[in-house]
Amino acid sequence: MLPPNFYNQGDQGIYAAGDFFIPQEKFRAAPYTVNKPNDPNEVPAGIPTVYQSQGGGGGGYTGGISDLTGNFFQTTSDRQDRLTELNRPLQAAQFPSFPGAKTAAGSNANTLYNQAFKDLNDPSLKGMSNDFVGKTAQSVMDYADDSIQDYKMKYATGELGPNYIPAEKPTFNRKINDFIYDKLGFTKPQSADQILEEGYNKPYGSMGPGIFGAILGKMDNYSNLPVADQAFIAKNMGYTGPTVFGDNSSGLSKDPFGLNTRSAFGNYAERVGVESEKLGDALSATGAIGGKKNYQGATFNTATGMFEADDDSEEAKAAAIKANQMTKMVRAKYNFYTKQNQDYADTVNKAAQIQAAKDKDIVNKIGVTADDVASTTTQGGGGGIASSAYSGGGADAASMGGGSQQAKSSGGAKTSRSDGGWGWADGGRVYYMDGGLADMLEIYD
């Protein structure tokens, strides 16, 4: 049965053909042609590479969905590298120490030489070595001295390496960034790994938020999220390129399917699980998409992201081919959000392991047991020992307090959430220097 909001014949035809996520005609910037595969026997594998997006941002994106997702992950990864470099301490001057001369047998040449010298001056030994049977003390000294002199030569010629390494000089970009953040009192933006290790630092630094920042800070929930959620969101910020709806004219960080990865009221970390579950349900055998009559004989496999024939009959094979052809867009979206949800689950577990290590260190320093600490803390918020399971060095994504319980360890898994609506409002922006380049991010606090 078609949804009631498909009013005209053209929209109904698009929906009936299996393209369920195309905007209505009145919202499309250009005419939409139902995507018909050239080869009816070809089953697309993985995320499709051909999708003509329409409208939404003034000029449709003409690349493939795999290009969009690839660019998204490359852009966000590059940003993390820039932030890591931005926060990396410059190497201080070093005075390397060397292990000292060794003989061919691996003995300390200086120690061997000194002992042989003592033996040589011990009348009771009559010039023989006390350590080497049948060897004179002088021959042992000469043997050790050969290694010592060879070592001295290597040291003098630099073969052992420099005896002084000057302090690392900052690049031009680093000088600019250090001046802005250190001299003006702002806090450097953190990488996702830094947030996990250090906790989230608000961006306005020692100068305080100011009136503008204070007002926006009250509207933004990001600083109150669990540390795993903050890190996951930070990891996915920075992509402002086109989405499946067209060019991203807002300048805000979005994912390839148009969701804001950083917003004032929503939580992208939880939203990826909602999307994965919702799409998995729709593609299932009883779902609105997978349950269509002309797909009978094929079942959607959540592990592979593909429809597979229920048996070896030609009818079932044909149904699988048709289902995969007609649901390329939906499956691409499912695969993306399922991958994101797994990444979020991994982030939650990593946050738990880091917190467990910190808690163990505290326990060792103050001399109390993990049970003592656990009894004085409560689960949630990403800080403190949430359960005695932490004493084992980690916790499951669904039970630890450093992230929302939306994260699952397998794609398409059910969650306890029943709501699908989120306030993904676009908000204000502030500028900061990201690796020497101005980057606009949705930071509100």
C-alpha cells in the first residue's frame, strides 16, 4: 500500500518501482527517471556506484554513492590527522645516550678491561686472567681495548647517531595555530582519540565563552553527552561536500545521506543505530520493502547487505536479482549506517577500556579494591567505574556507561528505542584554524 503523501501519478510510479527515498515531485529540482539497470541478470554487489541524486541543494550530485561515502570517510579521516598533528607536542631537544662499547661476545668492554687491569696488578695471579682460563690479563685488556677504541671511532664519526638532536621547529601553519590558541587563550579542537583519552574540552578556553558562546552553549547538548558519543561525533565531523540530495549549501558537517553529524539537539551517535535498525526492518521479509510480493522467494541478509535467493529455483534467483536491482539506494544507506553503528559500538568499548585502565591506576595508587570504588559510583556519563566488570579491562558496548546503549555489536540488531524523531536542527558556526586552514564546524558551546 502506498503512503498517503504520494499524491500524483508520477510519484506513485517511482514508489512502485522500488525507489522509496526520492523526494516528491514538488520538492525535486529536476525530473527524475526511474533507475533501470542495463543488465537484468546483474546483481549489484555492496554499495552501488551509480545513483543520480536530484535536488535538495541546487544542482544534483552526479557521482556514485560509493564516491560520496568514500569522500566522506577520506575527508573525516584527513581532519582527524590534522587535529592529531595540531595537538602533537613538538619534540624537545635530546641528548641521546649510548649503551657503551661491547665485545664481539656481547660483554661490557669497559668492565672487562677494568677487571683485566686489576688481574694484571694482582701478584697472586702472576699476570694471568682470573676470568679466562689460560689467557693473560694483558691479552684480555687488549681484546677489550680493541672494542673500546672501535666504539670511540664510531661515536666520533657519528656512526652511532647524533649525540645531540635539536628541538623540533614548528612549521609555518603550526606557528599560526600555536599563536592563535596559546596567545589568545582558546582551546585547540580535539581529535576523537584525544576526547577518549582526555575528555572533552570546551573550545572557548581560558577566555570563557563570551555572551554569544554562553547563549549557544545552553542550546547545545554535546558537552553533556557520554565521552564515547562525543568522540564518535567528532570523528565524523568535517565533511561539507554533496549528499545524495545534491550540493550541501549549508556549510555544515553532514554525512553522505544528509544527516548533520554535529547539531545542537540531536545525537548522531545514537541516530546511526536508529537508521540501521529502521532500514533493516524495512528490508526484512516482513518489512515494507523486503516484503513486497514481487520479491517473494528472496530474503534480505543483514550480514551481507544483499537479497539472497531462498532456494535454487529460477524464480527465487530472479526475485533476488530484482530485489537487489530495485533497492540499491536503500541498501547503500543500510550498509553505511550499519557500518557506522558498528564503529560507534567499537568506540564505546574503547572508551570503556580506557576508563577501566584509569580506574585500575586509581585503585593501585590509593590501595582500595575495584569493588570499593564501584560501590561509590553510578553508571552513566562516561566517567568513573560503572560496574565491577571494568576491573577486567573492558566492558560490553551495551552495558558500559561511557556511551549510549543504542550501539550494537552487529548490524541490524534490535534496540530498545521506539522513537525515530530527532531534533537535527542546523545551528550557528564558529571558525577555528584546522591544521592552518579555516574550518567551519557546528560548535555551539
